[in-house]
Amino acid sequence: MRAAFLVGAFCVLTLTGGCTDTAKAIAPTADSKVAPTSDSRIAPTNESAVAPANEAQIAPKVTFDSAKAWGHLQKQVGFGPRPSGTPAIVETRKYIIEQLKASGIEAKEQAFIGMVLASHYDTKLFREFRFVGANDGASSTAVLLELGRVLKARQNELTIELLFLDGEEARMPEWRGTDNTYGSRHYVQTAQKDGSLKSLKALVLLDMIGDRELLIKRDSNSTPWLVDIIWGTAGRLGHTSTFSNQLTVIEDDHIPFLRAGVAAADIIDLENPTWHTPQDDLDHVSAKSLQVVGDVVTAAIPEIEKRIASER
Ligand SMILES: [Zn+2]
């Protein structure tokens, strides 16, 4: 028998502040890799109503607060190990949805995606030790929740979707073949079928961004223009020691998007000694790291919007 893989909830932030929460449309299944999604999640948005705004107008009124992100991280770790199909990941999903609601991000059907910010919230299954994934799973999900609060208070040029992915981790010990990235592959397939993928112009994926000695290298699989914007923003904000120009090659939830022709960048520090060990716990992650990534992504969004708008 296969464990259930739930794609889980995701959310759309719109210019007017509406949001899609498709969790209700995605029912748990016992034996299939992915749960079915509703094909009714699509409704047109009024794209033409988007008036160009200058940077001051679209600057966030709310700033990224790593204390809040830290609370989200601790909460997830408190649920314990969160592999796909476990009661703990159901609790995690409930928490994500509650927190989005607390930020005023409400459910709304939506066709136009624009840009996606994503994180996986499942943790890798280990039987030989207790793995709570403070960094690998909780850190990026915490930042995404806090980004939701920040972006909700901003007049976004594009529809921005927050995508909380399940099933990133391989079920088997090794990362091989199609035994990984279940949620992102399912998402891309669904968006291809319903036609919404065409409107998706950029994916910014966050994964493992909480470790104390955060060093994020440029992923060669990612789309150069998007990486340039994010790393350029990090440079402007003085975070060159975190966002390094060293190169690396990463396979992650951005790959299905890239294969489908969507520009994508992965913000990840894969080279940390606690990765997939019992030490991936609260003692080895820091709110400061969450703040750096939160600030860089927030500041990069206007640039990404400009680039996308110039291609219309
Ligand atoms: Zn992992």
C-alpha cells in the first residue's frame, strides 16, 4: 500500500486581497499518490484593472517580522515528524490554513496566477530517529506564512499565490526517479490541464532557509533572470554573505515548473550538516536567517513584477 500524498492547501493573494484556499477541494485519499483537486478553482480576475503603480505605492506597509516567522517554525516543530499521510501533517495543514485566515487571506476562486511563492511542509520519514525538520520543512513554511501577512498588506501588481506543497520528500531513503516532488508535479499537471499554468510567470521556491550559518548558492537549474533579480536584491540589502555567487545544482520542487516552461528559482541551503539528521531541530535554526530571506524575497517582488509586466 502506498501512503497518502496530499497536495494540501494553497492560497492566492490578489490585488484586492482575496485568496484561494483549495484545501477543501483536496480530499485525503488512502491509496493514491495525490488527491484529486476540484476543477472549479478557476475564475477570471480582472487583469486589465491593474494600474501601474510606482515603487512607493506598492512598497509593503507591513514589514517582515522574524519573531512571527519563528513562532510559525516552532509551532510546526511542535507537531513532531510530519511525513505525508500522517496525523501530524494534517495538523500542520490545519495550522497553515488557520494562520492564513488570521492574516485575512480568504478563500476565493481564481484563474490568473501570476507568481507563485512556494515551500514544502512535509518532513522526511525516518524510522531510525525522530526527525522534526525545523529547517527542512518548517523554516520555509514559516517564512511563507509570514510573507502572506506582509503581502496581504501590499498592493500587489500581480496575483501572487502561496503554494504549500506536500510530498516533496522521497519516501525511500534515496532521492530517485519520481519518488519525490509529488505535490509540485501534481500541481503543474493540474494547472496544465485547466489552462492556468499559462498565466504563471514565475515561481520562487523556498526550502531549508533556517540554518544558523545560512549560505545560499545560485542554483544552475534555476532561471537566470529570476536568480539575478533575487541575488541582486540580496546584494543591495547587504546580504552577500548569505546569498553567495557560488554555483550549485539543485533538484527540488522547482523542477516540474521549469520542465513546464515556467521561470523558477530555488532559494535553498542544502549544504548544512544537520540535513536529514536528528539535529535538524530548534537549536540549529535561527530567526535571523528567516529575516534575511523574508526581507530579500519581499524586496525582490517589485523587480520580479516589473520584469513580468515588461513581457506582457
Ligand atoms: Zn529534506
